Amino acid sequence: MPASEETRDRTKLVDRATLSLLAVLENDEQLTQRGLASRIGVALGLTNSLLKRAAKKGLIKITQAPAKRFVYYITPKGFSEKSRLIGEYLSSSLDFFRQVREEYTVVFEDVKQHEHTRVALFGMSEIAEIAIISAQETEIDVLAIVQPASNQEQFSGLSVVSNLTAMQELDLSAIVITSADAPQEAYEMLREYFRDEQIFTVPLLHISRRLNGDAEK
């Protein structure tokens, strides 16, 4: 990854963490750092760094309370920054939604063109939820969503298939990868059950089709 992209990604992560920090403090000013770390889902050391950074930027004010505790107040500048970060988050979320929707629409049009009638998704995720919308818009009837070892029976209106034996019993003609956590691993596993032309994916997942000496398609 180029240095500029890596810097942008790191900035986004810090901004997301800062937004979470400000949102939690707005509702509870007297949390301990450990409690705050638990609420925003980051390590204690990172929470300490985020608090120091926010205080240095004038987003929060820290005052000492009895029993060696601290109270964190969001400043007017902090409220303005929270509003800005929410706007950026919503904008990036909408951009992500549009990208996923457009890419899966192209995929399902391809599925339709190849006259696949028994189609399933592989991987329960936010991406899968958007892909289901694209499938409906292109009039593709998705039979199920495959998620090995899942305890769920339903996902966004689809039946969940939790093991690969049951997946084979569906007699699928095509499968569309919607796994967000490990898409490459999902593809490599599916190659054991499907021909490559039966496996559909999107550019967003960055799946390489080069496997065991195969030429990348």
C-alpha cells in the first residue's frame, strides 16, 4: 500500500476512534479510562493517547475529581468536531454503500447473462446485506447465504447454510462471495467445490484468482 494511502487509512481510524470517544463522553463524563476503553472498543493505552490528543486539540477539558478520578468535559470546539466527524462518517458510509451496490449489480447482471438460476451468497456481512439489495434489483433469486459454523437460521430474509455439505446439496450453479473478513480464503475454499467460472466476486474485495499456478483472470 502506498504511504499516502496508509496515512489516509490511519487518519480515518483515528477519526473514527475520536468520534466514538466524544460520543461516549457526551453521555457519561465520569467514566474511568478503563471503562472508556471498554465502551469504545480499543486498548487502554490507545484510549489514554486519544484523551491526551483530544485535550491538546481543545476538544475536551480534563479536571480532577475526588478519589483520584477525572471528569472529561467536551468543549464547544469538541462538539463542533464531533459534528464534523459525523458528517464525514456518513459521507464515507454512503460512498461505500454506492460502491458495493454498483459492483454487485454488475456481478448479478453477469450472473443473469450466464443464465445461472441456482445462486447463493458466501459470507454474512454488511456487504452481503447490500448485495442482497442488488440481487433484488436485478431480479436474481438468491437461494441462501452460506456461512460455515454459523448459529443463525436467517440473515436478511435468506436461509443460512452453516456447513459445506449442505451447500453442496443445494446444487448451486453459481456462488457470489460477500465475505468481508477473509474473502481470499473464501475464494480458495470455494475453488474446491466450484469451477472458477461459477465463482463471482467484486473488485472491492481484491480477490486474486491466481491459485496453484493458475493464470490470473
